[in-house]
Amino acid sequence: IPRGLPVPQEPNILVPTSVAADPLVGLSKVDWLLTDKGDLATNSFGDFRYAAGITNLIQALKIKIATQQGSVLVHPDFGLGIKPGVISSDINVQEIFNNINKLVEEDPRFAGLDSLQVQLNGPVLSISMGVMIAGQNGVFPLTFELPL
């Protein structure tokens, strides 16, 4: 229920001890780890697993790219404009390129993209990128494939 109270400046959520030693946790924060199908990942005891550090950063990018634009009601510009079942000739690769740049630039955890390649290979959209993490040196490579 929305309230008019101000948001506290300091988070009151403690970082789980299992991921607290990761040097990127301060930047990436900690989320639930998701499977490739978007389900919560569990360990052999049925406990939820955590996404922290570089794992959380990669998961954040996967979510940004895999989310269909317009499907999040409070953020209609979030995600890519790719709908399942779209005909490959209807895809504007330059628009997808621009949307990916925008999604990465709007996230304060990332300093931007060093490289970005978008290729349409039949029924699959291949996305390769070199991502720069905010406040860190170097670039980490990622590749995603989205079925059309």
C-alpha cells in the first residue's frame, strides 16, 4: 500500500554471509538467483540461492534483454522491443542496438558498453557485448541469444 513516508537512506537489509566476501556485492547488491527459465534457483536442500557480484550483474543484463518492452506496467520503456513469434524481416536491428545501449546506460551499476554487436541469424537474435562495470577497470564479455 503506498504511503507518504520517506524512503530510508541506509538499507536495513543485511548481506548474507555466504556472499558477503564478494568485492562487487557493494555495487551489485544481492538478489535471488534465477534459472534460465526465470524460476527461483534452489540448492540440494531446497534453499534459495543468491545472485551476488558478477553473477548478479549478468543476471540483471539477462533480465533487461529478455523482458519484452511494454510488459512492465510501471516501466513501459524497460526491456527490448522483441515479441515472441515476430517475423525476422520486421525487426529493426538499429532500434534494438539503441535500446540495449539505453538499458545499460540507465543502470548505475554499469559504466557503459565497450562493444555491442547485434546479429539476426534466422530465428535467433545474437547479442554480443563488452560491458564496463562502474568504478572498475576492464570489460567483461557477454553473449545472449534470443529466439524469435
